[in-house]
Amino acid sequence: MKQNDDNQMNGQNTNNRGPNILITGTPGVGKTSLISALCEETSLKNIDVNQIIKTQKFHEGMDKERDCLIVDEDKLMDYIEESIIESTNGGNVFDTHLCGGFDPKW
């Protein structure tokens, strides 16, 4: 049986899967503005990773020296995989300062 047939039998249709796009960079470079414009022009969904970190408490407090949260990347990536990647058919744009942890297969 071909891979495509296997995916369709498992409820996955990889041919119709939308892209998952990661936009990352330092604060103030225009990530959010770019993503807002992109999502307005397309049917892509904006995923604010920093908001997920705060609302789901995927951090271990503040790094006062760097003025940022200390993120538990393992918990965050598990949540993203289970709650977004596996439960959608793609079509997500991830807005974040993080670049590590995101699986290239997503």
C-alpha cells in the first residue's frame, strides 16, 4: 500500500494539509505586523507562542538580568504538537522569539 493511502486510512490527508510557518526574531523587527498582514490576506491562523507560554504557564519565572521568561521548551513543544499540530490540518503561523524546539516536520 502506498504512503498516501496509509495516511488517508489513518484520517490524515497530507495532500490537503496547509503549511505551518514559523516566524521568529528579536523584539521589534516586525514579526507580528508581518503575520497580521499575512493572516488578513490568507486563511492562515496566527498562533502567538508567547501568549501560550504565559496562559499555560510554560515558564519557570523571570530571568531578571535578561528581562524575559524562562521557558520550559519541552512542555511548550509537547503542547504545541498535541494541541495545534496534531489537531489542525496545518495553516498556522507561529509568532515567537524562540527558534529552537520546533520540529522541522511540522
